[in-house]
Amino acid sequence: MIRLPKKLLGFVGLVLLLGWSTHLAAQSPIPGINISVNPANNPEQVATTLQIVFLLTVLTLAPALLIMTTSFTRFIIVLSFLRQAIGTPQTPSNQIIIGISLFLTLFVMMPVYEEVNSMALEPYLDERMSQEEFLDTATVPIKRFMQKYTREKDLALFVKIAKIPRPKNIDEIPVWVVIPAFVLSELKTAFQIGFLLYVPFLVIDMVIASILMAMGMMMMPPIMISLPFKLMLFVLVDGWHLILGSMVKSFVTF
């Protein structure tokens, strides 16, 4: 019995595999993708094209709209401060922090979105409302939500910068003026909460550092000793329940 070398057998197998692949490719050719711009036959085709472009633009701006018009800013900043205050900058990870913030934002904003759905989206889908009316009606509940948590000083600042007439109520203020004022107020609130979170953990760090210095252990980093005490304190007081519950309750929308 003649035994062929292993390299020769591998080469023959590779040739057979390539030939079989070529045969399959010849029987089922790869489809091509063609994108072309053709002249429209009627105005409805132009309107449909513009709607598709508008929807794609909104999808690209969706993350910014989520951050700027919801409670997401406060949640993500406070949780980031909390992670730094404890002394674990990588735990929880960024994915977990963002996920918690997103689900808490969805929980807080659900009544607002339900109002938008009943007042604007359903009539628009039933063709009982035009696109302009849909946009104007959909922004009202979101604008009212932002107005609740916007400081009057911040709102007056952007009204003055925009040089618009003094409004009588929130409905007369454009949404592009309310959004930056709301973001400014949320940043200030989040930093205030972050400062309060830092205080107890800072006290623990100072106490541990003073003890180590008194014992002559100046070369040992205080974070190595204070981290277990901070974690124990945070767990004993049920920190996640207190912090997340307090932040959710701060948005009184129910």
C-alpha cells in the first residue's frame, strides 16, 4: 500500500476545496448593491424621501436628545462621582453605570412619554394630525418636565441671551431655549449631590491617613486601608438603595 506524504494530501484537499467553492459561487453569484438617485415622478415621492432623511437625522441625534432632555445627566454624573468617592474608579464599569442610568431615566420619563404617545404620536399615526402639529404637541410634555427642574435664574439667562420677549408662561418659551437652561440646572444639581457624597468618604480617608501618620507608616497609601472601611460603610447603610431611591424620588412625576 502506497502512503502519500501529509503535505501532498493537504495540498490536494486545498485544491478540491477551492474548486468546490468556485463551483458554488458560479451557481449562486453574490448579489450586488446599487444606490442610485432617480428623478421623482410626483411630489409624494419627494415627501417620502424627505421624511426618510428626517428620520435618519433624528436617529443620529437620539443620544444627544436623550441626554439633554431627560434625567440621564443627573444620574450618570452622580453615579460617576459616587464611584470616584468610594475609591473604585473602574467598579462598577462604565457599561453598568450607563445601563443603570438609562433604565432609571426610562423609569422616570415613562409618564412623560406616555403623555407624548397619547397626545401626539397616536393622532399622528392615525393621520388625524399633521407633522407640524405633531412636533409642536410632542414637545409640550417634555418642555413642561424640563421646566419643573430648571432654575428660574438659568432660564432667565438663556431667555436674555436669545433676546426674545419676556414670556408669560412656559408655552411661549421655545424648546431650544429651555433645553440648555435645563442642562445647566441639572449639572449644578448633580455636582451638589456629588459633593455631599464625597464628604463621608473624605472623612474616612482623613481619619485613616491621620492614624497611619501617627503610627509612622507614612509610606503606606491610605487608600489601601480606607477602601475596605468605605465599602463596609456603604454596604451597612444600604447606599445603593438610598442614593438611587433618593435620585428617583427627586423627580416627582408620579
